[in-house]
Amino acid sequence: MKLILAGIVLILIVETSAQWYKFPVEAAQGAYDMGRAYIDMRRSNWRDSDKYFHARGNYDAAQRGAGGRWAAEVISDTREWVQEKMGHGHEDAEADQYANQWGREGRDPNHFRPAGLPDKY
């Protein structure tokens, strides 16, 4: 009887608190959101839209949960690190990281939306 009771308590603790099993799914969904924002940025080919798509990708990924936020942070940091090493400039990387953080905090990505960008983005 004690073993059954301990098992039930353990299951309830894992199911209600930890929810660690959702993290990988959220991370994969967040990575998808980041990729979709990147593809939309390339397709739009719109001047000065970079910061908007950074914020939007991070925002969408963060809405997935802790796994999505983690994926957005890893992808954003890696991308900016690579671009900085390739000589794209420290100032641009800082501005991109500001937009990334803005989106991850759940703030409106439309703050960075350039004028005239088609509504489908």
C-alpha cells in the first residue's frame, strides 16, 4: 500500500510541477518559429526589416514555453556570434541582440516593423 501511495505521489509531482517532458517539444517548435521568421525575412527582401524579423522569431518561439525561449536564445546567440566573427560589425550584432531580447521578453515585435512591409509578414 505504501509503495502504491508513493508511486501516485511521485506521478502527481512530475505531472504538475516539473513538466520536463514538454521542453524538447517546445524547443523544436521554437526552432521552427525561428526558421520561419528567417525564411520570411529572406522572402520579403524588405529594407530595414532585419530587426523586426529578429524580434518576431524570438517572440513566437518564446510563446512556446521554456523550451522555445531556450531555442530562441541559443539560435540568436549563435547567429550573432558567427556574424560578428565574419566581420559584420559589433554595433549591428548589439542592435540585433536588442531586438532578440525584446521578442523573447514577450514584447510586441511590431515595434521594429518597417513602414510598408506587406501584411502577410
